[in-house]
Amino acid sequence: MTDPLAANRLQALLVRSPVAAAFVSQGQFTVVSEPFNHMFGQGDDHDLGSQPIRAVFVSDASHAAVSERLAAAYQSGQPLNEEVEFVRRDGGRFWGKLSASPLDWQEPKGEALWIVEDVTAARAARLAPTWTAKHDPVTELANRREFERRLSDHVGSRRNEPVTVLWLDLDKFGEIVTGMGNETADHFLYGIGQLLQARVRASDTVARIEKDRFAVLLPDCNQHYAEIVAEKMRSAIAAYRLRWGLHRARVKVSIGVVLLQNSLETPDSVLAAASLACGEAKAAGGDCVRVFVSAGSFEAVAG
């Protein structure tokens, strides 16, 4: 028997939450949130609840293809996380990021939860040549070329404000790739990128430099404040838990900090110094921060 209190709580959550969420069972929507209804052009007098999921797909072929990928993902113990072209009630189309997973992983054919985010504008920007030339496709952060271009604006500058660079290298990330596969690893890298992005200012730049290495450009930031930022990032990554279907993982990070100085005359030399400091952090056992002082000289940062 359904618990009335639990049902009321669920209904209140679906009404008040800004998330476009829906429960799906046997090819039909069972319960949907108000934002989900509004996203698909449903008004107060229309509700997707009890309607077939086919109603939100642009064609029978699209519905069949996504349904097949959903079943395959669930069966392999992973959620489905992809961009899908959907259709609204009035026939208008939009691109949504669909995140779907079973409520009970022991019953992959049972009821599932769908969360949809409208990514039409973000997708258009991402597919533009200027965007793809400057961003990493996995994390959607700046790529190395774009990071070096922005860094070069500060190297050798005669302006007086301090500029600091962080170099981050995930500890033993290869074990996640080996144990869980590239798809799960990419999802993890995206999550780490978003975590880092949330801990910087709008004027800062976070980039994926290569594989499991990231860099952060902090303009108008002295070494003391950069050490605080680095320590917050280290702590946040250590506390981060990846939950991707049946997969669970955690990772730690080594971070190098370098304040731009006259002896570092090129972007490459700045990144090399930050990488050296990061190497010292790894040599100390990882999960720590080291500061580049000069060639062969480093300082530890208290956690």
C-alpha cells in the first residue's frame, strides 16, 4: 500500500523543484514534474503523466533508437547520459540532455527516473567552429591551446597585479580507466572539471591540458590566495565521489602552484614550473599542494 505521506512529499518535490524530472515505467510516463511538463510545452490543462514516452520524440525511429540504448545501458549497469532531440506539444523541437537510470539497479527493466536539461543553446555554441577550436570536448573546459593563449597575455606583462597558475594531476587515475573503462573515466573527468569551475571566479580560466591533467589561470591573484584556492580544490576532489550506474569511485589530486615572475619568460616555462611543483607533490605521496619558489626550490602548503 502506498504511503500517503511519501506520496505527498514526492508531489511537493515535483511541483516545487526546478528540475525537469519524470518517472517512466513500461514505455509510459507515470509521474512528471511541472518543469518537465513546461519544457515539453504542456500547460496546466495538459500533463505528460500516463502518456507514452513516444510523445516526446521526433519520430518512431528516434524513439526506438533511444529506447534500445536505454535498455542496453541499464543492462550493463550504467545510466544513459546523452543529448537527444525532443519535440514539444506544439511541434517545436529542442535538444535536451537526458540523464536516465533505473530506480533499482537490481531491476533494470523496472521504473526509471529521467532528468532532462535543455541544452539547445549550449549545443549550438559547442558545435560552432570557434567553440570547438578553444574547448576540450570531454570536459567542455578550455583546451591547452586556449589556456596558453590567455596565459601569454600575462607573461612578461608590465602590469603590477600578481598572476598565479595551478597545475593539477589526478593521482592514480589510470586505475579508474583500467577498471571502469573510458566512458566512465570521461564522465568522471567532466565532473572534476565542473567541480573546479565552481571554485573559481568568472575572470579565471580552468582548462584540461591533457589526459587527467588540468590547469587554472588566476589573474590578479597573489600566491597566498592561490594556495588557499589550491587547497580548497584538493580537499573538494578528495571528497568527490563518482556515482555512475553501478560504478563508484574516488580520486585524489596533486597540485603545483606558481606565481608569474621575471625568470619565467614564456607560457611553456610557466607551465613547466607549475608541473615541476606538481611533481614534487606527487613525490610526497600525492593529495597535497606544492609551491614553485625557484628552480629546485619548493614549499609545502599546509592542509
